[in-house]
Amino acid sequence: MTSLVIIDDHEALREGLATLLDQSGLEVLGTCGNAAAAMDLVSVTSPQVAIVDVRLPDESGIELAGQLLERDPNLGVILYTGDTEAELLYEGLDSGARGYALKAGSIAELTGAIETIASGGSYVDPRLDRVLLSPRATERMPQLSPREREIMALMAEGMTGEAVAVKLGLSVETIRTHVRNAVRKLRARNRVNAIAIALERGEIALGDQEAS
């Protein structure tokens, strides 16, 4: 069962969210309403995922995300916000958080985001795609390695992971690792979204089969 904590200064929202996520089969280990309490909560409970409100009363949730990840780089942090301000998204992309969810989303969407993050993936609410693909946002993303570009370009042409592995003489697990890394670097929801982002920002092009 995926475990998580919720950090949000609105008590009714966080407690209601905790109840709904529990009912969805997730394990909510605790909730709190500020950054100071969050550090203790995460330290004591060791969750897989932390849902962090971007606006907290004592500190920015984005700053808190960075502090939590300094302590535990494997923690999956989802920034949770009602704002769609571009500047907040840019800052969030720099925090190390692997998820960015809007409070306007459904519980099913949030549950899916939590499970994706817990399994090592990344998630960005699809309503933020327009901002995420803006030049200012993409300039902040790490660039793909030559091998990652090569693999993503082949997949953009429709090849499966297995076919790419055969073509490049690599194991399927190696291909999957490169794809996971590309998805993480591009802050994508999944492989398809990562290919779209890589094409949009010019990291790969259809027919591009650059060798490493």
C-alpha cells in the first residue's frame, strides 16, 4: 500500500483529502498545516510520498520540498496548488519535486499521480502543459543525454522498447531505465508525454536517430 503525508494549511481540505485518499486504498500516515511540523512528520512516518501545498503560512511549500528532498532524496514530493501562475511552476520545477498537481483535479487524478510518483515516475497536471512547454520552463529542464535522445527518437517513430533494445544491442531493462530518466528530466507524466515534450523543445525530431 502506498504511504503518504499531506501538508496543507487548510484543515478541512487536508482532513477531507486524507479521508478520500484512504478510501481510495492509499495509506495516509499523517497530516499537518505548516512547514515546521512537516519536517517532523516526514521524519517520524517515513512516507513514500508527500503532498505539499505550495502556499504555507510559515514557509513556501516549494522551499519545504527542497528541504525534504535534501534529507531524503527518494521521497516523492507532489506540489499541490490552486494556482496556475507561471512563476510558481518555474520555481516548482527547480525544487526537485516529481509531481505538480492542481487542487482543481479530481481525487482519481490525484490518486493516479501519487501512485505514479511512488513507483518512481513523474506527474504534471495536464492543465499545466501550456505553461510547461513555454520557452522559459523548458530552458530550466535538464537536457537529455545523447543515448536518451536516441532512444526517445526511435520511440517517436513508433518503435517499442523491445525493438529499440534489439536495434541498439541493449537490454530491455536498460532501455526502460533510459526512458524513466528521460521522463523524469522532462517532468513528463509518462513516456508518450515525454516524447511530445522532447519534440516540442527540439531535443529530438522525427527521423532523428543520433548515435551516442
